[in-house]
Amino acid sequence: MPAWSILPFAALDALREEWRALAARALDPNPFYEPDFLLAAEALGEAGRLSVLVAREAEGTGALLALIPLCRPGWRQGWLRSTWMMHANAYTPLTTPLLDRERAPELVSGLLEAAPARLPGSAWLIPLLPTARPFWQHLRQALDAKGLAHLPVRSFARAAIETDQEFERYTGRHGQTLLRRERKLATHGRIQYVVAEGDTPAGRAMLDAFLDLEAKGWKGRQGTALASRRASLAFARQAFRGASPTTLYEALMLNDRPIAVNVNLLSGGVLYTIKAAFDEDYRGYSPGNLLDRHTIALATGPSAVTRVDSCASPDHPLELHWREREAIGTLLVDWTGRFGPAGLATMAAWLTRVDRGISRLGALRARWRRAIPGNRKA
């Protein structure tokens, strides 16, 4: 049987090589739990609040079979007491744990016994899980088999690409509209679409270009660009350096100068479009949309990309031309029997109130920012 243990965040660096190997054979891909991206959490000051549940073939030795980063819920999760959650921060749109696909049913079942035995708490909050993917299905089956109360909450869907159609048929009329804008943009000079991998000279140049574009745009004016703070800039340079996961940059070039850049993570054949920025001087030509059309070409042509997850919020403009949807949910689990269905329902109601409060706060902040003269154009 797999042997489970809890490791401090500081112990993760020594696991890099076998950790990468586990990510390559994971049941479901999750680049946000691969070494470069997760270890970059230290730059954000999160190392002290992270613990990692791991499983090996044998106690202290043998192959690494599972790696699950955990933390206590923060204010966005309602500070739920007696609860642990899969690690997530502002840059983490997915919390699927890394589990060896060949041992998945055994590992999921063992997880439900190991977690409560090794973590002081009575409930588990698992946010941002793809509900149509294998881990969600294995987990729900294991919970039902053990008679553990669980409750799905916070369900939504985000834009995705997963198709057998060819590029021209998939893009359709919307693609023709973008082609007309591309022709107008071409009156300003030579247009190119460029792809570069992370840890290469071209990739490093693309990251710098992205950081500059984001800082000069509306996120820079609001102070939320990655380059706006020393900590988030350090996070970006480690998270997107490209060893594991693979970072794949797409850029729309005008006269050899990038006017739109997408920062993507590639893992298990899935492209996760985590960050994007464009030059607002060319807003009328939709450079960001033109580049997103290029992403469709990656997903429908001969490449390593089998599907694309936008990692975007619901009702994002990408939904206009990325036709598929990735269903996302959060799962509340009572792993000791302390809460039961009624207790989980109370927790879910509290989370709903928290979400409403965050939404109202966001609306107030947006109105305040629009009231500032320099931000009206944004």
C-alpha cells in the first residue's frame, strides 16, 4: 500500500526530478502544481502556510505516487474553521492534485483515509476542480463508497477549445471578422505570429515583452500588473521560466515588435492560457483577439496541444470564439463525520455570502477606479 506523509514546503525543492516525472504521468494534468510554478509561491510569501501531502510506494523510499499541496482557507474562502483546502492563490485557476494515473483509484481511496489522519481538521474544501475530468469522478465515487458527506458548490464554466474540426470551419464568421481587422492592422507594417518556449532566449524576451505590455495597460494603472510589485514580479520570473511546466508564449508582432503576448502553460497536451496583455495603442484592431485566434490554430493543427483551457472567469469575451466549456466546481467534504450534510449546507451558505460580499467589493472598486480621471479610458 502507498505510504502517506506530510512534508513542509521547504522539503519540496529536493523532490524536483521525481516530482516532474510524476507530473508527466499524472491522472489529470495540473501545471500549477508542477515544480516551477508551485515553488514560486515562496516569492509571494506563502511558503509558511503550505503543507504537502505525498504518497510513496514505500515509507520514505520508492516512487513518488501523489503530491497534494494544502493550506488553511483564507478570507476569500470564508476562513472556514476546522478546514483544509487544496492550495490556491490569485494565480491558480486549478487545484487538481498530481496522482499517478496507474494507481488512481487506490490513491484516491487512500487519500480519504490519510488526510484526516495526518491533518488536524474535520472538513476539506477543494476549489476549482474540472468536474468532467477523471479526478473529480474518482473522488465522488470514493466518497460515496465510504459514505462520506460531500457537497458541490461554486459551479461555473469557462471557455475552452476541444475539437476535431479544422481551423477554418471552427473559426467561422467570427474568424472572418478578425481577418478583416488583421488586414487593416497590416497597413501599419509587417505582421507575424511567433511562438517561443520558456527557458530560451526568445522565451525570456517574450516574458519581458509581456511584463512591459501588462504594466503599460489597465492592470498597470490599477497596480495589479505582475511588474507592479517586487513579489509578484519575482513570482512571474520563476513560475514562467519553463522547466516544469513548459511555458509557451504566443506573440503578435508588428514590424518585429510585440503588440500582444499570451503566456501559456503546457502540460499533458493541455494548454492553459494563464496571462495575456496587448498594446492599447492598437486596441481598435483587436490584437488580443487576433492572438487568441492563433491559439485556435495551435489546438486544431499539428501540434502538441490537444485541448485548451482558458482559465478565465465566466462570461469572458473568449466565449465568443472558443466554443467549448470546461465545467469547474468546488467540493466540500466532511472527512470525519463531524458536520454531515446539514453542516456542509451551512458552510456552503456561508461561502455564498462571502462570494456576494467579494462581488460587491469588486464592483465598488471598479466604480472608484472609473471615477479617477486617468483611468476613465481604461
